[in-house]
Amino acid sequence: MTLIDMRVRSSRRRALVFCCAFLPAAAASLAWVYTRPPEYRAVARLQISPASTVTQPTEAKDTPAMATDAKSFLTEVQVLTSRPLLEDVIKRLKNAGALPDLGHDPVQSAQDMLRAEPVAGTQVVELSAEGPQPDFVPRLVNTVAEAYQQHVADAYKGTASSAYAEVDEEARTLDTQVVAKREAINAFRKRYDIVSMEHNENDVLANIEGLSQSYTDANERVAKAKGRLQALRISSASGNVGARAKDDPTLADLEQRASALREQWGELQRRFTPDFLSLDPDAKSLRARLENLDGQLASQRAASGRAALADAQQELSAAQAEVDRLRQDVADNQKQAQEFATHLNDYKALREDLDHLEGMHRAALDRLEKLQASERERAPRAELLEAAAPNQQPWRPDYRLNAAMAVAGSFAFGLFAVWFADFLSGSSSSAPTAFVEHSWAPGLLAHEPASRVRELSAPSMGQLPAPTPPPRELTSAEITALFAAAPDDARLAMVALLNGMRPEELAALRWDDVDRNAGVIRVGGESARSIPVQEPFGSLIAARQAMPQTAATILHDARGQPLAVEEIEPLVLYGAYDAGLDRPNEVTAGALRYTYLSFLLRQGIRAADIGRVVGHVPQNELVAYMQLHSPTERRPFEQIERLLPVLRELAAGSVSRNI
């Protein structure tokens, strides 16, 4: 049998296996898709502003505070799907004649159909219902919204009426207490003749206060009289009568006359000698009159002293008598004053109680006025922002999408059946199949004679060289062990390779290519691109930049000479041996780059975006890698994660040795 006949026979067998697997699977899956009943969905949006709660004050004179609790909104959301509200909704729908068959418990069925979900950061609630009836679902949602609005209005009316009644009753009770207390105070005041709470305005206290003041003044006069009498006695005992001229007119006249005669005598003494004065009759006469006046003065002073002493004694006796009289008056009025003071204190206490009751009454009236004024502000609001609209298109299932998925799955099942049949028959490793898979085979066979074709279909044809296997892909544990055992230079090289750099780009990397402000490394050459500097890449570059710089390139030897491309490979290889990895000879720079490329391909990166991350990749290698790792779905470049998770863990310090 020729190669072409074998190929045709194999193709027919594969087609038969594919059809036998694909057609039943497609028919069964499509039947399941299109026999599923449709479900319709209606959505309405309500804005719910709960009523402000009135917080009663601890003191009656304080005014109530109004506040809106965040939990009130969540409570109202639960009310939307509560059973009491839905019972009212079912009654409304029954009265409108729009209630389909919902089973033995329509309320529970409606509750299962409804969903109420608050929109984050707002007071808007998305009310939705799902069900098989396209016309009933929107009516259910809109009826729930109407019933809830009526429920909110009715509940607030009851609450407001209760609050008004409580405050009004409190105000009426306090007013009655104030009137009764005021009448009791007036009766008490009249009974005990209390004019005012001021002491000097009440006769009893005013009299006792006047007597006390008079008694105090009388004691002061007694003390002064005793002091004057004592002073006069001391002066009399010492020979100084202590009489004053201003108190005795006669004594004052004698002192005046004596003073005039002394002035005359002094003038004569200054003008004449003592001998002349002893002989002059006028001088003798003047001296005699002066001596006579001195005698009269002494006699008058003695008489005035005795009179002053008698007056002082009489004044002391009078003052002492007045003190005794006032003491008796004060003692007689003291008991009456004490009783009145007690009644006055009771009167003050009653007045304070009245003031407290009046303050409470005014506060209650103020609260009542504020409740009435803030009724609109405190009232809850349930506004229907968007009513539910009928929708004739089913919300789920999506028949087109599900049918496409069913056909695709059946197709994949058919391919798997073909592969499994080939695997069981062993034809997947036959020579003709391996031969015709090469792109150059059809052209070659078209120009070869039949004998040459038979030679090519001989058993030796199956000895074609095996395809080159891809590089080794390292696991997260191997990368962690590799980093733990590698020195700083090797770590920097490994991080660069695991961020998409090629060894030649790493060897040529200069400090001028690092833009720390922008957080990127600008790679030049034929694959020019920008690589974001993420941790731990940034820490390694910063640590190396802090070292004394002797070369323009980032990687260099001890002499400051740039590392060659072939010198980067040992950095990775030695680290693999030091880490004790299995088959360390397979851990190369290409293996690290292939690990990063596989990470990108598994995320579904588009082939056109690969060059923006890792630079140029040969076409045959890229196609082979994509067949191994790429999922069916492709994702935009912005959704591709560019940092290996193990590097993020190393940067966060999840391993025992920090980078």
C-alpha cells in the first residue's frame, strides 16, 4: 500500500471516528440547551431615605436630637423582600387579576423570585425579580415598589402620631403640675406673711436685722465710753486732769488771757533786764496778774477734769443701759425671726421646684414645636428612580452562547475521540503520518518517481530526528531555592531574565538605561522596549547602585570590566548547583527566560504583544511555545500580569532569606 493510500484510509477512519463522537454529542448538548425554559428578569431602582430617628434627651429641659442611622437603610432593604410586605403585594396582584399560578405558597414563590441589593456608596436599591413569566415579572417588581412606598408612608404616620401624643401628654402633665405648685406657693406665702425672698423686704427679718445693728452700735458706744473713762482716770491719777479748753469755755477764756499776759511778759523780758523788771511797778503788776491767772487755770482744770470724769461715767452708764435693753429686745424677737427664716427657706425651696417644673414645661413645648416643624425633614422617602419595564428577551439562558459552547465542546470531544483512537491503534507514531506533517513533503513527493516514493515510505522513513525539546521550566520552589543560594550578581541577572531580558541585553545594560524616576529600564537595540522596575528588581538595582561605581555597565567583574554574554550563563548554572536542584545543568539563562515566557502565554497574552515584554522571539519557537501553553482566550495587554508571583513573594519576605 502506498503512502497516499495509507493517508486516505487514515483520514477516512479519523473522519468516521470524529463524526461518531461529534454528532451525538452535539445533538445531545443542543437538545439540552434548547429544552431549558427561559427566565426573564425585570429591574427597578428605588432611592430610600429612612426617617430620621428622634433621640430623647436625658434631661427634660434638653431638646431631642435627630439622626439617621446607617443600619436603618439596610433594615429598609430587608423590608422590601419581607413576607408581610409581599403578602400585601400578592393581595394587590390578585385584586388586579394579574397573578399567575405560583404554587401552594405564592408569597414564598414571590420571595424566591425577588432580590434587593443596595448600590454601594448610595441610598439606591436595585430591586429585581427573575421568573419564567415575561409579563408577570415587571408587574411584580413595580407592585412591590408601590406597596413599599405605601408601607413607608403608613409606618411614618403611626410613628409621628405616637411621638406627638407622647410629647403633648408630657406638656399637659407638666402644665397641670406647674399650676398646682404655683397655687401652693401663693397659699404658703400668704400664710406666713412672706413678702419676698429678700430679707430686707420682710417686716420680721427687717426688724430683727435693725435690732441687731442697733445692738452692735450700742456695744461699740459702751466700748468707747469705757475707753474714755479709763483714759480720764489714768490722766487724773498721774496729775494730768486731761481737760481740754474746747470742752470748757471758762478754761478757754482763762488760757487765752494767760497767753496774752505771757506774751507781754516775754516782750518785757526781751527788752529789759531782770533787775529793772523787779523794780518796775507795771512789770510787778503784770507778773502778779499772770500768777493769779495760773492759779485760776489750775483750779479750773481740776474742776473741768472732775466734770469730764463724771460725764464719762454717766455716758458709760447710759450706753450700758441701752445695750441691756437692746439685748432683751433681740432675745425677745430671736425665736420669731428663726421661725420666719425657716418658713422663708421653705418658700425658696418651693420656688426652686416651681422654676424646675416651668423649665421642664418650656422644654416640652419646645420639643413639640420642633417635632411639628421638622416633620417634613424627618419623614422617610422612597422614590422610584426607574420602574421595571417588560422584556421579551430571556435573561437566561443565552441560547446562542450556550449553543456555540455546546458545538465547541462537541467538536473538542470529537478531536479527543480521534486522538484516543489513534493512541489505541498506535498510528500516531507511524512513519507516513510523521512524514506528511512536514511542510516540504507535498512538494517533494510531487517531483519524485514512484520508486522514490516507495523508498521514502520504507520503515527507515520512521527514523526521523525527534523535535528539539523546549528549555526547562522552573517551578516556584526551584526559583526560591535558586535565589536563596545565589550571590547578589547572580540574583540581579536572574531577576532580569525573569522579567523578559535576553542575556545580550543584560550584558549591555548601562546605568544610563535605568530611569529610577519613571521606574523603568529602557532596553535598546532591535527589540527596544521599557521594562518596569518592580520588586525585587528595584531593590537589587538600588543596592548595586549604592556601591562604588567603576564601570558604566551594571554587571561587571572585579576589575570593572563589563561581563560578556557567555559569562552570564555560569552565574545561573553555579546558583543551580549551590541550590542543590535536580539536573542543574538544565538550569540556564534560556530556562529562566522560557519560564517567564510560559507565564505570559498561560495568561493568554496575544502573540503581537510578546515583543513588547520579552523582545524578539524566533517564529518557530514562539509557535511551538504557544501550542504548549496558550489558552484559547486571548487577553489585552493591559490585563496581563508582568511579574511572576514567586518574585512578589520573595520581595514581600515570604522566604527565610530576604532578597
